[in-house]
Amino acid sequence: MERRLLDGKNIVVTGTARGMGRVMLETFAKNGANVWALARIETQEHLKKCEEISQEYGVEVMPLYAELSDPDAIKTVVNEIRKTKMPVDGLVNNAGITYNALFQMTKMEDLREQFEINFFAPYLLTQYISKMMIRNKKGSIVNISSTAAIDGNSGKSAYGASKAAIIIMTKCISEELANMGVRSNAICPGVTDTDMLSTLPDYIMDIQKEASFLKKIGKPVDIANMAMFLLSDQSSYVTGQVIRVDGGMTSYNKR
């Protein structure tokens, strides 16, 4: 039997209730990983999906729930992970929210909420999980950022800033944790077919689709596959990198 890319690895993934996170959950499990599947609230749908994936691929899928804006909830989840006595091989900080508004129309409470979920929460969770990785002298951290963090798209000053902060965190910890066997990389998806697209006007979607070299919108599995590579031993010499998965957006940048 062909060895699966993540056989025997134990991965923490946030935001697994829907969209990109759910596809990551299934992709990692299909490739042999046991997954702690974090979601914001417990639902029968999420519990059932975790059970189905576990049975189909013969791995452990452990649903956990936390409001990521609550530091105490994050600590509780981490304690649940510790109780399993399983080493943590990978962490994917996927959960996030988006907010689109022109700079002058952006309210401070909306800016704070973006940073609370998109930066402060993964920062704290990574502090906890990386300590567990350091004890085992191995681990891979994958942070989901955005091309908006690099390109500075109109209407995305709050969202882009929060995702840019994730990139800096990624680079800093890649250096700080390298000699302890822990790698850290960031993925910057372009326009990807998830629920978040419902907040974008059609004309923006058309512009970005046409601006990509591949003339299409990305799929969640495109991001999941890149994350899987970064979690696997195939990327053992890759750290501190910011990888765009956007179909080629250079022409958009030159507009």
C-alpha cells in the first residue's frame, strides 16, 4: 500500500466547520493524519462530519470547540489536546474573518475584531502549541494569510493589515524556533471559492479572475494541498516562507 503523505502525524486545524478548514480536515485525514478539528461552536453537522471522516480514512478526528476571541477558551482547548498525550506534529491557523470597507468607512471596533480573530487568536494558540512541539523537537506551523496582506487591495485595509501581521509572526518564529526543530510558513490564498466570497462585489470577482494567469478562481483544495505539503516531511527544508496560491496575480499588481 502506498504510504500516505501525513501518515501518523497529528495535526491541529482551526476553522474546520466549513469552507477551507473543512476541506483541509478531509484532505489531511485522507492522507493519514489524526486531526484535532477546532470549530467555534458545537453542531451536530460538525460532529457527524468528523465521525464520518474518521471512519472513512481510519484516523482519529477529535472535534474541539472554542470562541477564538476568548483567551480562556483557547487555553481550555489546548488543555484538551494535552490530555490526549499525543504529540502535536502540525498546526494550521486557518480560522479567520473578513471585513471589506473603504479606509475612511472602517470603524475601530471592526478593525479590532479583525485583529482579535485573525491575529491575536492564532498568536496565542501558536504560543501554546509551539511549546508542545519544542518538547518533541519537531513540528510544522502553517499560517493562512492572504494576498490582500501583500497587495494592499482597496477596501481591505483592516483585513489586509491583520493578515500582514500573520506574515511577520510567521517569519519571526521561523527563525526563533528553527534550532528547536519547528518550522513556520505562511500561505497567501488569492480569490478562493469559499463563503467569504459572498462579501465581494461581482465586479471585483471578475477583475481578479481575469487578472489571474490561469483565468479562474481557486478552490479550497488548492490551499489544502499546499498546507499538506508544508506539514509533511517533503518540506523539511522549507521554513520562513510566504507562498502565494493565487493562480498568478502579477498582472493585477501591475494595473
